[in-house]
Amino acid sequence: MYASSLLRLLAFAAAASAVPPKRSYTAHSSSSIENLKRHIKNVVVLEMENRSLDNLLGGQTIKGLENPINNGPFCNPYNLTEPSQGTVCSSAKNMDSILDDPDHSVTGNNIEFYGTFTPNNADIASGKLTPAQKGFVYEQLRYYGDDANKTVLAKQVLNYYTEEQVPVLTSLVQNYLTFNHWHSDFPGPTAPNRAFVLSGTSAGHGTNDEDFDADKHGLTQRSIFQQLSETNRTWKNYYTDPAEQMVDAWFFNWTFTSGNQGLAVPLDNFYTDAAAGTLLDFSFIEPSCCGLGTTSMHPTGLISQGETLIKNVYAALRASPHWNQTLFILTFDETGGFHDHVPPPLAPRPDELTYTEEAPNGEDYTFSFDRLGGRVPTLLISPWVAKGVVEQKGTNSDGETVSYSASSLLRTLGYLWDFEPFTPRVGGSASFDHLIQSSKRTDTPVSLPDPKPFKQILKVQKPQQQLG
Ligand SMILES: *[C@@H]1O[C@H](CO)[C@@H](O)[C@H](O)[C@H]1NC(C)=O
Ligand SMILES: *[C@@H]1O[C@H](CO)[C@@H](O)[C@H](O)[C@H]1NC(C)=O
Ligand SMILES: *[C@@H]1O[C@H](CO)[C@@H](O)[C@H](O)[C@H]1NC(C)=O
Ligand SMILES: *[C@@H]1O[C@H](CO)[C@@H](O)[C@H](O)[C@H]1NC(C)=O
Ligand SMILES: *[C@@H]1O[C@H](CO)[C@@H](O)[C@H](O)[C@H]1NC(C)=O
């Protein structure tokens, strides 16, 4: 009797003095998924273009982010086969616009990562050949070196933006959650990477071919859009490009055969939907691509114009009645040929398909979609994520520690909206359901700083080339 009332008293005292416990969740667990479902009703994805983590977030000094300012400088030889030509190292950048778009084809990524256009696939798969990330400068010089200053070319691919140069991103990094190990799913160009984000595979496509065109809508695999519609969930694809060239829902055949092509609408609608509280379950936003005057950050587009788009989307969500139940994911499609020092890991093949292209040296290279591309900046932005946190690697559902990738998005949305992974790539990826907290923050900034257009705009060195 005495003992039990003392225990009760002790328990009461402990409860009264304790701060409300902060739950921490384990990825893929039922309590984590339940927490995610309870708090997140609207998911908004803004997918920008062609920037690596070391390039765009390379100057962020936040602890835990591995980048040139925290861990560098990182150096590349000017010439992979002629060491006497010297090396060049990363430093802060003063270019708002990169005028010589770096090579980011499959074989371009090969030489940038492995130092050869045609690395031995068996050696890569067995772990005998690992990427050294030393060929970025070489490939930029090979591509543009005939009539351009090689110091400038090296800076284009190797340098990084300082915190002051990207104030919008800096504020987001300091207020929300940034992934240190988020890779694109495919070491190649835009359209296949965008297909990976939305369907867990590029269905064997390795370049921006005509199947991705809106009038062809040649991709027949299941997309997130089809999945949501068939389970009575709602979505819109907001696009910015007036020429309607970048509308990812229109890649997919189902979008047209089901008569849902009208769910892709101009970006203005996003701002009115956010203000009115009429955002649907899933909003997928595309910037305009890819030159001066566009918002994607794709060369030659200005970094500052991309920051303006991010700032506007954030402000609309922050002021929206939906803010208290929104998860905003800011990500990039691929690295665009910009240097990143972290070697891309191997990953499960999404399907049995392969892609072959002719390398600049005339040899054929066949890719079997068994490894990721470079790291891209990705942030979770929501009143439900921790402030100023850098997330390291994640875990897949087999309990293995793996890097995050674009497929982590579909893995996590599958938990939120009850669908199975579309492909083994998605099934094997790390989910991020556990990064949603059990309590809502009240300290999220109402607006972000103004972007900074840089003073110096470099002269075009060579007309932009059509890069895979
Ligand atoms: C967000 O706020 C609205 C209105 O106050 C409320 O109806 C809704 O349940 C809230 N959502 C969450 C997930 O808290
Ligand atoms: C690199 O050096 C080799 C050997 O000297 C030379 O043949 C080649 O043209 C150089 N490549 C570039 C891009 O400068
Ligand atoms: C190349 O550009 C750098 C940096 O702008 C400059 O210092 C250097 O003089 C230029 N070199 C040549 C050969 O023009
Ligand atoms: C896709 O859908 C259209 C109808 O809009 C159809 O005519 C076409 O054959 C389909 N294409 C593929 C590749 O399945
Ligand atoms: C979706 O809604 C329709 C019409 O209300 C219903 O017949 C169907 O069973 C629902 N499907 C799912 C997967 O909930």
C-alpha cells in the first residue's frame, strides 16, 4: 500500500516535470507511417533542373553537409591523361549564369565520374571500379575548350555558390531539413530522371527522346498520377513553360488515354489554389526550362531567377490554409554535369531494360540502370520537420543503410497513400516518413529573403550545344 502510493507519487512528479516527450520514429515502421498520415495531407514537389549538391549548396556552412566549404576544396586535373597540365580546385563562384552547359549525357557522366567514357560495367557492379569524381574539368574543356578560357571553364563546373549568393536556399537550409545523401536516380539527362521521380524507372530511356514529347506521350509504365487517380486521390501538374515543353504528366500514355491531360495547368493556378485552400493531394510543379529568362536554374538560366520561383512557391504555401498539413519537397532532377565529390552508389535495377549510346570516342556504351547519378540538393520543408537539420543516409525496408535517391519520394508517398513500390528500385530505396515529427513547429519563417542577381554576367563563349 505504502510502496504503491509512493510509486504513484513519484510517477506523478516525473510526469509533471517532464517536457512532452519528442517521439522519434523509425523509417518504414507502422507508428512512423501512422504519424505521417495523421499530419501530412498535401504534398507539393518542386523539381528544378541540372545542379549538383556541391555546386548549389557547396557554400552552406551548416554542420553535417559534406561539401566544398566544409570538407574541400576538391580538385580535378585539367587533363586526365596529362598530369603535367596541373590541377584546379573548387572555390566560391561569381557566376549567376553558366553559359557553357556541362555535358550530362550517360557517357559524359561516365568520364566525369570514372575518367573514361566506357567504364567496365562488370567491374563497377563488383565494386572493383569505383568513381573518383575527377573528370568534370576535363570533360568541360574537351567540350568547350577550343575557343574558351580554360580557367573560366574549370570554374563553371567546379565552383560553388556562397551562402550570400543563394539567400533563399540558405534560409531554407537553416530553417528546414536538407539531405546530405540524396542522388538522382539516373546518371544522365532530364527527361529520364523526371520519369524516375514519377514512375520509378525511365523504361529504358537514356536521353530526352521523342517518347517524352507531349504529342507522343510514349511512356506506358504506371506513374504516380495514374496511381492516385485510380485510388480516388487528387493531383495537378503545374507547369511554367509557355511552350508547354516541360509538362511531366504528359510523358505518360495513361494521362491521355484516361482523358486526364487537363490536370496539367499553368503555374498561376498553383498560387490561386494555395491561397484559396483548394490544393489537391499531390501538386507537382515544374519550372520553365532552360535558358536565360527561365526559372529552373538550368544553364544558362540565372540562379537568382530560380531562387525567385522557390521564394514565391514557399510564400504561397506558408500563407495557405493548407500550410499546417503540407509537406513541400524541393529537389532537382540531376546534376547537370556539375562537380560533386561523393561517388554515386550502386542501386537495384528497376527492370530488365538497358540503354546504349555512342560515346564521343566512337565506342558504344550500354547502361543497365544499376547505379545512381550524382548528389542533388533536396530539402523537406514543412512545419512538421525539424529546424536546420541535415539528414545523412537512410534505411531501406530490409534495414540496410543506403543513400536516398529520387525513388525515396515514391517509397514514402506509397506509405502516405497506400500503394506498393512500382519497381524494385523504389522498393529498395530509403523512405523518409520518419522525418515527419510528432509535433508541429510554430517558428517557421513567413517569408524568405530576396534573391540576389549577381553583377557579373559572362559573355557567351559558344552557342549552347544539344547535350543528350
Ligand atoms: C489544419 O488546420 C485546419 C483549419 O484550422 C484544420 O481543419 C485541419 O484539420 C488542420 N490539419 C492538420 C493536419 O492539423
Ligand atoms: C590531354 O592530353 C593529351 C596528351 O597530351 C592530349 O592528346 C589531349 O588533347 C589533351 N586533352 C585536352 C582536352 O586538352
Ligand atoms: C582566363 O580567365 C582568368 C579569370 O578570369 C583570367 O585571370 C586570365 O587572364 C584569363 N586567361 C586568358 C589566357 O585569357
Ligand atoms: C498512347 O496513347 C495514344 C492515344 O492517345 C495511342 O494512340 C498510342 O498508340 C499510345 N502510345 C503508346 C506508345 O502506347
Ligand atoms: C473510388 O471511388 C469510386 C466512386 O465513388 C468507387 O466506386 C471506387 O470503389 C473507389 N476506389 C477506391 C480504390 O477507393
